[in-house]
Amino acid sequence: MNLNPTAPNMRGLMKLHKEDTPIRLIINWRNAPGYKIAKMLARKLTLYIPLPFAYNVRNTVQLTNDLIDIPYDHNIKFASFDINSM
């Protein structure tokens, strides 16, 4: 349990090497409410999906096939903490 949860901090870095200088958002999730559960889920998934590179997935088809092979209980619920666009 996170005893002192706060909203994630966000700052921006300019991409000077790209045209029109877009901004890359950097988000600090350490004190966010979902940080510890995401960390625990990542540890559990690495037990069942051996990836040659720990943080890389080739594509969604590969990820889906790897997730299908994991044994699971039919009462389990799946949660996603990914944000595509704001």
C-alpha cells in the first residue's frame, strides 16, 4: 500500500533534433496510486513470459500469444494502466 499517494509529476523535454521541436513528456509515477500494483504485475508476468529483452515486445500479436499461454483462473480480472492519448 502506498501511504502517501500523489498525482504523478509531469515535465517536458524539447526534442531539438526533430522538426518543429516537439515536446517529450516525462512522467514520474513513483508516488502514483497504481505504481506498486504495476510493479507487482510486471514481476508476475516475467515469471510466465520469458522475453529476451525484459522491456520489449515485438508486436501485439506476439504479446497476445504469450498471454494466452499463461495458466489462469476463470475468476481473474485483467486491468490495464496504459494511457494512449490524453
